[in-house]
Amino acid sequence: MPKFEKDGIEISYLDEGEGEPILLIHGFASNKSINWVNPGWVDLLVKDGRRVIALDNRGHGESSKFYDPDAYGAPVMAEDARRLLDHLGLDEVDVMGYSMGARISAFLALNHPQRVRRVIFGGLGYGMVSGVGDPEPIASALEAERLQDVSDRTGRAFRAFAEQTKSDRLALAACMRSSRQKISEEDVSRIEVPALVAVGTKDDIAGSPQKLAGLMEDARVLEIPGRDHMVAVGDKVYKQGVLDFLNGYMG
């Protein structure tokens, strides 16, 4: 996979297909392959006539790892995405982020509105504003010597996922402990580009997609039936809904 370096930070990415560009930003403890290649998103979007770019966020995949929480945070990671667009010479793209990637996508849309044509917030509803719970159990689970030592249910799920993805658990713990800059309702209301909020009906992490969409001028909701936070990303309803949104069939 290609990489580029800026200010001592190396970002790994993929760039496939031709046509209108879309940038994919993965979730916490995942990477571009787990989130987007393996579930078939890259193939799907390339076959739909799009140029697909996906990056490994810092601390994840094949990108640079840091062990200081100050090196992370969604606004910082959004700048990595913006630098990738600069590197590729792309002025404006569609953007889809899942979970943490949705938060990063929101900061990209807020801080660089001219670069985002349309945005898809996957796996994150009103939790974007309210937060999604205490990060410490997850960070502690990532630092535990063994999975068997983790009693917190959410922490255990993320620890198991990190092991499955062969992630750097200490870098992820630092990322989880980073300053979580809140996005206010007023901030969300400043996102004027067309938006799709896609959340599984059994997702107990994301928060209400309707409540988040209601804050924006041009947003719609896609409910992913029977899917929780961990499995909604590969669902066929999610995929078809995104294609419909990008091709102008919804709303």
C-alpha cells in the first residue's frame, strides 16, 4: 500500500478506481482493510464508478504509532485526512466515516467545508454530540496482560477486536485516552452538505441517528435492521443505502 509522510507522520492509504472520489475513514481499533476492503466496500464503490481512497488513521494499521494521548483526537486526525487529499491533489470528495471515523469526518466537514461534497456518518448518531461513554474501561482493557483479565463487557469486545486486527494495543489505548473535543449541536448545525446518518437498530453505542440528523440542514437517516455497532459496517442494507444516497435516489 502507498504511504506519504508529512511533518514526521507517515500515513498509509489505498487509492483504487476512477471517477468521483470518495474518502473512507475507519473506526477505532480497525484499519482500512478490516473496515473497507474485507466487507467489500472498496470493490462495491469502484464498480459503481468511483475513485476510492481509504487511509489508516494514525495509531492504526500501517500508519505511524504514538503513545501520548496528546498526539490523537478527532480534529488532529481530520488534518491527516486533509493532508492526504492535498497529497493526492483532490479539491473536493465525498466522505464516509464509521464510528470514530464519523467523528473525524465531522471535523473535516466543519474545518474544511470546501473539501467535502457529501458526508456519510456510519455507526454514530447523537453520540457525536453527547459522547459515547467512559473511555477508561476500553483503554484499560487494551493494556491488560490477557483478554481473560478483562471484565468490562465493552472493553472486552474492543480488546478482542484489537487482537483480531493485530493492532498495537498501547497506541490504541493512547488514542482512546485522547482529549475528546465535543461537537456541539450548534457545530453540527453548521454542516450544510448533504449528509446520511446510518446506524444499526441494535447499536447501543451510537446514539439516536434521528436526533443527529435533525440538527442538520440536509440530512437523512438510514436504519440498518437488526445490526449492532460491530457488524453493521458490512450490512447489505447499509451498502445499498449509501449507493442510493451517492447516486441521488434518497430524499
